[in-house]
Amino acid sequence: MLKLTKIDTPTEQRLVLEGRLTGRSAAEVCANWQELRHTHPEGKFVVDLRGVTRVDRDGEDALALMKREGAKFVARGLRVKDVLKGLNTEHARSKNR
């Protein structure tokens, strides 16, 4: 289960994710991300992952999409930080296939 909170301020749009970023919840995050990008096309986007406890392949794909589209991430915990580091190499390779 994933809790998603949107916080809009004058300086940034923030998505706060808490729980498991997997399967259907990853699809929900992508839909919310697209809506946020459409609503604020010139915005500064921050995705807060400090409350994320698990990320599967679908979650990694969602994070890769957000990264490609300019999101900055706030994270803690080795697993989530490793996932973010892996977005640079793993998803770049799969995109070139």
C-alpha cells in the first residue's frame, strides 16, 4: 500500500510517497506525476521518498520517468538510494535496446 500526498507551494510541487512503490501503486504515481506536470509545466518538482519501504521494477520505472522529466529526489535508506543510483545506468541501458 502506498500513501501519496501532493504539496504545492509557491516555489515547488512536491510528491510525498510513503509505503510500497510497487505494481498498481507505481501506475497511480505515474498518473499523478503526469497530472502534476500538466498542471505546472514550468514547476520545480521534488519527490520525497523518505517514507518508501519497498520499490519493485514498476516502481523503478516510475522513478526513471520522473527523473527523465526533471524531478529531484529526497531519500534516505540504502535500498532507496541504491535504486536512485541505478536509474542512471540500468534504465539508460534498457532505453537504448
